[in-house]
Amino acid sequence: MANKKGFNSTVLHSDREGKPEHGVLHKPIHPSVAFAYEDARELAEVFQNKRKGFAYGRQNNPTIEALSQKVTKLEEGMASVVFGTGMAAIGSTLLALLRQGDHIVSSAFLFGNTNSLFSTFQELGIEVSFVDATDVKHVEAAIKDNTRLVFVETIANPVTQVADLVAIGDLCEARNLVYFVDNTMTSPWLFKPVTAKASLITNSLTKTIGGHGNALGGSVTDTGLYDWTTYPNIYDNYKNLDPAQWGITQIRKKGLRDFGASLAPEAAHHISVGSDTLSLRLDKACANAMAIAEFCARHPSVRKVFYPGLPDHPQHARAKQLFRHFGVLLSIELDDKVDCFDFLNRLELVVSSSHLGDNRTLGIPVAHTIYFEMGAERRASMGIADSMIRLSVGIEDTEDLLADFEQALAV
Ligand SMILES: *Cc1c(COP(=O)(O)O)cnc(C)c1O
């Protein structure tokens, strides 16, 4: 397919690019761990990065490679590596690229496990500055001589802050820093981080891209914008390659290969099939999220609603300018007279569950669960009240969802 197709045509037909195996429409699930070569010299050339091919299932296989290419197309990047989970993608990539004594600047508004991971990095001698990334000036003020990378999420969990994505991209370009954007909350259907000059993009494929809560996975995409010849931590082994490949090769070898958090081929198949309907699901789920946000904003039993689609959200204008829709995640703070556990129990359609980006609407009391380990002080600094409920909105019929909220809030 020569000319550039739209998002849906691209995602739907990506498995047929090249020569389809046996003419099948879905890329087959290849469970083989090992790959046989008729000519032993070819095997050696694959190991030496002189020839494309598969060496061992931990690093790649044809099913995994097909999903990697699909993700690369969705993100309009240069190349991707997929991992067993989103956390594996973030952790393995950063450990592949950073060394003791390096410094990174990270948004303070982070997915809880990413926050926990970064505190482990601090124990290992990698400095992390947590800043309010909704304004580029906080990021700029934190940059030091040993800063290698800036990490942000597009829409943060659970308070839905929107990072100053474009200005941070300009800053990273000017200061020659790797700009690593977690696009999970928006996905490439709502936002393309490459348009904000991201160097690396991560997606938890477990969330909206897979979309059905039946497979874990994560990805890292190199957009091709960062010049890896200027990056101090590239190992000499990879410098015989085309410089465009240095970063992604180091991530694949030092990250995926050495830490070994590989994606299972069966999971890759589930994620790939799920991704076929990404735009359809998100259009519906984001419309539902908007309707619930507006309903809750008017309801006297709800004290606060956090959703970038509402005009009083601090970064509403930015979200409107950058994102196709405002996402599937919203959080509400209930009035004191409503107990958050009782409220969740009264909801009939909405399931009490920690997941995000499912087809079903899910709700969770965040201070008591996913942000419990963080402690009251850090929660307060992130604006997380004890009564806060995070909702991940699904694709149910809008009127059924609104009726469910109406009855559960009527006390
Ligand atoms: C879920 C999530 C992750 C981690 O993904 P897993 O696949 O669950 O490991 C990372 N970042 C964000 C923003 C997430 O929501």
C-alpha cells in the first residue's frame, strides 16, 4: 500500500503488508521460541545485526514483529519494541538508557506504579526530579548538567492534569534531551506525541489499544526525532549500525533481551485484534465519559469532577487543542454525605475494578487502593482526596450509564 491511508484502514490492513502467511488475514500466533537457519552463516549475521531475522523468542518473533509494526504505524514512528506489560516497557527502556549518576525530570503526576518504579531508580543512583509538568517552566527549572531525559504522561491519573506537551517538546529539542511520553491515557487515536516532538512514546497496550481486558502488553516507539549520536550512554556494540537504529537497538538488546519481559505471542494476537476497533471504541467511550462528567458536574452530591473535557478544567483549552476527544478517564470527589464505598456498591452497571480502558465502565476508590501505598502526604500533594473515585468509562449505552449514576447518587 503505497500512499498513506487513514488510521482505520492502516490498523485494519497492517497484517496484510508484505506477504501474508498462507493468505491469512490475521497474523498467525507463532509459539516457536527457536528459529532454524539452513545456512549457519545467516544465523551469525542475524546475531551481528547484519541481516534481519529472528534469533530467539525472548527478543522477537513474527507475531510480535507484526504487532510492533502496527504500533509503529499507529504512532507514526520509526520503530517499536513491545514488552510483556506497560510497566516492563517503561522500566526496561529506562534501565537500558540510563546509568548511575544520570538525572531525569519527571512529571509529579504519574501512574502509581511508574511513581514507585522511579523511587526504586532513586535508590539505584539515578536522580529523579518530580515537577508539575502542566507548565514547562517547572521542567526547565529542574534541568541539570546530568539530565538525560524528560518523562511525562499525556493525561495524568487520577486528577487528569494535561502536561504542557508541546512546550516541553520544544524545550527538549532545544536542550537535546530525550523526550519520553506515556501516551496510554490518550492512545494514538486521540493524540500523536510525535507532533509534540516526542523522542520515545510508550503505550500500555493492556489499556485502550488492546481494549478488552484480556491481555497485558506494552510498547516503546522511537519516533526518529532524537539524534542518538549525541546521546552519551550508547554502547559501542551498537555504534556500527545506522545511527537511527542506535536507540531502539539498545532498548531491544539491553532492555527487552537482558531483562526478558517479553510479550507472549498469544497476548500479541489479542492486542492486535483489539486494536482493530480502537477508534470506534474510543469515540463511544469518550462520548460516554463526557456525558457522565457533565451529569456529575451538575449533581449536588458530587463536590468536584476532574475531566479535561469540562470548560473549568485548568488545561481544558490545551486538551481541546491537542486531543481528538478528552479521554475515557474521569475522577469525582463525592460530597461528605455520600460514602464512596456505598456509592460504588449502589452502582449496578459500573464494576468496582482497578483496570482502565476496558469496554465496561469501571470505578475505584483511589486513596484506598491504587494510591494507598503512596501515603497520605504524597496523595495530598497530588490532589487525591479520600472520597475520590476514578472512573474508566466504557462503551455501554449512554442513557443506561446516566440512569445508573442517577440512582446511585440519589441519597
Ligand atoms: C496501566 C498504565 C501503565 C502500565 O501498564 P501495564 O500494562 O498495566 O503494566 C503505564 N502508564 C499508564 C499511564 C497506565 O495507565
